[in-house]
Amino acid sequence: MKQPSDHLSILVVDDAPDTLEVFRRNLTWKGYQVLTAPGVEEAICILDSRPVDLVITDFKMPKVSGMELIRHVRENFKDTEVIMITGFASVESAVKAVKTGAEEYLPKPFTDEELFEAVRRAFGKLHRRRASCDAPETPTKTTFGIIGESPCIQQVIAFISKAASTAATALLTGESGTGKELVARAIHYSSPRAAAPFVPVNCGGIPEGLLESELFGHIKGAFTGATETRAGFFQTADGGSVFLDEISDTSPSMQAKLLRVLQDKEVCMVGASQARKVDVRIIAATNKDLPTLVRKGLFREDLFFRINVLTSEIPPLRDRGDDVLLLTQHFASRFAAELAKPVPRFSDGVLQALKTCTWPGNVRELENLIQRLLVMSENDVIDVPDLPALMRFTALKGSRVHRSLAEVEADHIRSVLASVNGNKSRAAEILQIDRKTLREKMRNYDIEI
């Protein structure tokens, strides 16, 4: 009895072979493509190997229950509907099944017509969901280019207003990816120095042998390769601001030179005999605990006191509550415009996953994720199955416990690298190891990006 439904596939999961055969025979007669599995593990193997439109699963099964399978399907396969069947019917189990993601709940015994009607309803919901397209949210408002309404980010915005009104040195602390440079730019462009240059310097990204020349400039013939006199970042920023990102990565000798700039407001070019006056405001940033480094003798105490005039700790994304949703909408709108695509809608499951994620890479990680989702998604609705595997539930989670430490470490390194689009410097910061160690681990674990 072939009908227009013959292109729709159904996976039936039950540990009773007789039950599987009955389902296979009845649903095939109705024109559906029917697959069967005796357990959750076998079902997941089928789901991973081919598209399935509907899963019909028993509730009580050995090893892994049907409820776990429902959640696995919901968080990994957005174009798959679920019906739960059980001989242990109760109101509580029915409510739980629906909340977990089952579209239909059938208590045994049921008639063939009741089964067919449940399947028709499930496919009807699937068709409506595939055809649905909701309007995007309105653009997010910003203050100083900062997006967020949480109390902790409002404190940062208040700090920007106060810091912009003075020329005092500012120190920004916080984890990698929280937006310290964005705050530094907001301070500069909201201050009387806004018309002058803002010069960002990644102190950890410039080799020690070149940092002095880059910061203070050099005269012709000062060293091999110095074929002409060249101004440094401080001269370039005269009248404006220099942002010294990761100032904790500078050497003791460079810290002494920076101290002189702060004390005397002058710089000495490499190879020069006389210093030059500069009018530069310094905004420094670090993702490390400077007081601890001072106690350990790894950072000059006098320099710390000089830069620790106005201080603000930029909060990690995990502490900003619903700000993650505002940032998600902002990034989605921006990347949609760049890709000439409509702004997608995010399902409730995705929004919940984004809110509960710990975000080791903070705002930068979220930005990279949203960009990847918009590039890869072909639908107007982004659902949980579109998220990276580490953000989704898996019914086989227990089997991953019995892994070696090396396997766990390799997986974590891969996930961090993916969160920062393969940027090794940022990944090393998040992992709290140096780039050399990261490269060695990537080589040992055969990790490619």
C-alpha cells in the first residue's frame, strides 16, 4: 500500500524482536521506510549513518533507556521527530517524555490506527517546523560599543565614563576573550584624546628582541637591518593612547623601560643618546593575577603601582547572565549582513545551551561560534543539532568515562582550538600553557587545524 509517505523514514527501537517485526510490517505496509534497532547504541549508530525522519522508541530497555535516546535525538538531530511507547504508563513518565522532546506518547496496548494517527501527527509537526521561519529580533542597543545589560557589565560601562574623563593610567584585568581591548578603545574614543591615534600593542605577540624597537623606535644604524630611522608606537600615538595588552608578558628589563615612560613621559629610541618627550596615555591589560606575579618577583612592584591607578575587571561571559543572548543576536545580525543571508532564529534549546555553556574563550569564543553557525547553516532556524558536539547531550556519555587522560586532554585541546578558530596564541592562553607546549601536544596527539 504505497502512499506519498514512502520517502519518509522511521527508526523503531525496542529490545523485543517480536515487537520490532510487528512495527516493521505495519509501517512498511503504510508506505514508510522502516529501520529497526534492538537498543539505544544500535539506534545511535543508525542515526549517525543516515537521515531519519521519525524515531519510535520503547521506554524501558537494558543499559540505556528510551528517555535518554529522546534527549540525544533532540540535541543532535533537529529534523527528526520522536514517539515514545511504553507498557509502564504513568502521568509522570508521559510529562517527562514530552518535556524531554517526544512529540507523541503511546501507552501499551494501542491499536494500529492509534499508532498510524500518532505517526501522522508527528510528521505533520515535522513539516510545519521545516516550513516555519520567524522574524528576527530587533537590533541590539549598545553603549560605548559594549553590549550587555547585566549588573557586572553596567559597572564596566560606568568605569568607562569615569576613566574617559581623565588622563590617568588604566589597568584592565580579566580572562582572555572578555573584551579588554574593546573597553580600552571605548575609553580612548570617549575621551578628549579621541581625535589622536589609539595604538594597540600585543606585548606577548612581539619577540622580546623586537619589542623595544617597536615601542620606542630606532635610529638608522642602531642594529643590523636598521636601514632607516623609524618611530615607535609611543611616538605614533603622541597625543593619544597606547594599549599595552598582556603587559605581564614583558621582561624585567622592558618593565624598567616602561616605568621610565610613565614617570618621565619620555622615550629613548634604540641607538639614540637623548630621550624625547611624548604625550601618551597608557591603558594596560592582563589576563594574569599581577599582585601574585609581584609577590613572586615576576613583575616589578613599582610598575604595578604606576599602572594600577584606575582598575576594572572585565567579567567573564559565564557571569553575565542573559547578555549571552544579546551578544548572540548582535553577532548573528552582523554575520548575516556580511554573508547576505537572512538573520536566523535560534531555537529555545540553542538559547538554553548558550546560556549554560561555561565559555572558556568568553565573548571571542561566542563570536566565533555564531559565525560558524551562520556560515554552515542552510536553514532559517538554528537548532541544537547545529551546535558543536561538545555542547550537545549524548546518550553514550557514560561510555566516555573509561578513557585515558591523554584522550581527555586531546579532546579538550581540540575543543579549545575550535572555539578560537585555530588561533594557537589564544588557545595557549585559555589552556594556561605556552605556545611551545601547545605545539608539542598537538604534534603528540596528531591534532591538525
